[in-house]
Amino acid sequence: MTKSQTPKDHPRIYLFGDSLTERACFESDNGFAWKLEEYYEGRVEVVNEGVQTARSLRTSFERYIVKVIEDRGPPAPLFITIFLGANDACLLSNGPYVPLSEFEAHIRHYVDSILDHPGTQGTKIILITPPPIDVPSPGLEPADDLPEVADVMQSLAKLGRGYKTWESKRTFAKKIVQIGKEYEAKTEQVAVLDFWTAITKIACKEMDGTPEGDFDELDLKDRLPGSGLPGAGEFGKEYFTDGLHFGKKGYEVLTRELFALLLAKWPELERQNFPLRVSVQSQYVPKVTMR
């Protein structure tokens, strides 16, 4: 979390999520927390509350978001990002680490709490989908001229833990999009960023030099990057350093997409709308455990 040294009436932004949020504070990675800090420097404080999973964060949300906002008093936070699912969607022997229905309940609790709390009236909420993972390619080209062989290769690859985890992440991402669109239809305070699709489309374009529209064709052929299926490419370490956590390109894409959504939907959040105050840098305190 961030140790604040700013006055209580200083405008603030809260970043709520898992280790992908926690690690987003480094200039070397172009992390979105660092870029927000740079963009709003001297005007708005950025509070990074990246920890672990939707389940484990339930208590942290009450303690580090709701309680802090109550103790601080007005003004309400400008916006809060909720970026979860990367850990929750990881597979155990009996299914995802956090069941999808439970994950959905946690996300809705966070959004409803912000919308309903008297201390966050007017606070904007950005839901960010979990990203894909980068499953190593099997090194096999699909046997397109031998349909039966191709089907067997595809079926075997889909039995692997890597592909199943990739598919689980996609399912959780779709759930965030569904939840986000429901809230978008009800209030102007909520926006959803489909980061899973955005980064996958960009990777498709970079690897093949094809227009982003070919994402649908590759999806139909089961060849989206990171899936680990025959003929599918990999994102590479510039996107995912270990298959899960972002490299510099991964954070660059997220930062670009986040700023584009934020300032297009809510131009009132542009930095020039906030007076320059005493410059106080937020102090990011890394957690001992990184997931």
C-alpha cells in the first residue's frame, strides 16, 4: 500500500487489485500506477493498494479503502480502479482458485460499496479485466492439410493445464466485461476496460503484421497468442516476464488503454482541471510476497 504524506483534503485516486497493481509503480516498466503518478504529479495523490485475490482483498477493501476514505473525509476519491482475476482464475485440481460465482459476488460488492457509500458519491470506478497468460507454444504447426490429425493435436493440447488456465482467465475476463456493461447501463460512474481483448489484439497484429480485425479469424481457428495451442504464437517476455506478470510492453498496453478510456469518458479528470499543490511523492512499499 501507499503511505500518504498529503493533507486530508488532497484529491486522491485509489488503485485496488492484486500483484499486477502492486508492481505497477515502477518507472522502468511504465506501470500504470507510475504513469498516473507522473501525470497528476503535484495535483492528485495516487494510492496503490495492490495485494492478492478478490477473496483475500475483501478485508483489505474494508480496511484500506472504505475505512481510509471514512477517516479522511471529503473530498471523495476521483476514481478507483479495480483490477482483479489474474490470481482468482488460476486453476487448482477442482477448478479455479476462486470460483467464478464467488469472484463475481466480490466484484459486485466492491462496486456497490463505492456507489452506495456517502463518502464516495461521485467517485468513478474503472473495472479492468484480468489479462491472458502466455502459455509456451508446443512447437507444432497445425496439420491443416490433414483435418483428422489437426483435430487430435488440438484436442490433446486443450487437455493441458496451460490451455485450461488460459481459458479460465478468458472466462473471468468475460465476466468482468459483463458486470461492467451492466453497471455502465445504470450509471455514468462506472467504466469497464477489456484489457484481455486489447492486449491480445495488439499481440496478433505485432506477430503477424495483420490488422487487428484478424483477431476474430485467429480466435475461430483456435490460434490466439498465449493459448499454447498448435499454430498459436506467444506473447513473449516483453509482455509477460514469467507467463503471468507483465513485462514492459504489457504495462505499456495497459497504461495506454487505461488513459484512453479514462480521459475519453471523463474529460473532467484531465490534470489541468486540478490546481497544482505542493509536490508530494507517494511512497510505494512493496509487499514481501509477490504472486
